[in-house]
Amino acid sequence: MSNTYRYRWGPKILRWVDKTGTVAIEQGDMIMLIKNTGKVKAVSASGDANDLIGIAMGASPTTDTTATAFRMAVIGRGTVFEMTVASSTYTFGDTFLISAKQLLLEKAVDHVENTSTNIVAICAQDLDTAGTKLLVEFLAPTPLASTIKSS
């Protein structure tokens, strides 16, 4: 994926967070908290759902030093982001899980609150014509992840 500005509307709560190691962060990456270190990195799969805390608003290449700070938008406050999905039509309320750093995958579920589903986002506006860009609202992060400190 490439650097993509994903914020569209709603509350924009920004935090400066430190990345772990010299990993690459691109603008638009979904960001997860590594709870034992307080550092962050880009998500890579649906299993990262419980640690998802935000969307990268800036970039930090691998050449940056360990623990370089970058700006992230906090999720779960009614903010809407435009994310990449498989080409299809979608309806308000459709549910999505993490497929890659900047990619969501639709997953039908009966109960969004069931944590075993790894659902992280809900369609915020119908997409009547098949496309790969979808407006979504992310679910609130887990209680521990939502207590991150600003840098």
C-alpha cells in the first residue's frame, strides 16, 4: 500500500505515538498498541483486532530511529475514514475485519460485540456501485488500548 490520507469527517483526536523498532509506518496504516512496551506498529492481520487503536496520519520510514514519534488519529469516537476493501457494493452496517495494513475485509456476523469475530469497523455509508473505497467507522478500542498516553 502507499501513503493515503484516510480521515473524512467526525471528531479528529490526534496523538503522537512512538513506533516500535525501525518498522515502516505509512500514512493510512491501521495502528496497533504493543501493550507491554507502550509502542505501536502497523497491523498485519485480523488477529491484531484487539490491539487496534488508530489510523496513521503521518509516515515514518524504516530509516527513522527506534521509537520515532508519528501522528495517529484515535478510532472509536464517531470518526469516519475511507478505507480500501474488495470491489463490491456495501450497505450501512456491514461489518469488517483487518486483512492487511490498509485493507479491510467484509465479514458477516450476528453479534458485533462478540470479540472472537475480530470485527473492527462498520460501513458508515452505502456504496451502491461496486468500488474499492468505503467509508467506515471503527469500533472503540479495547479499554487498555484506549488509555494510551500522548507523547
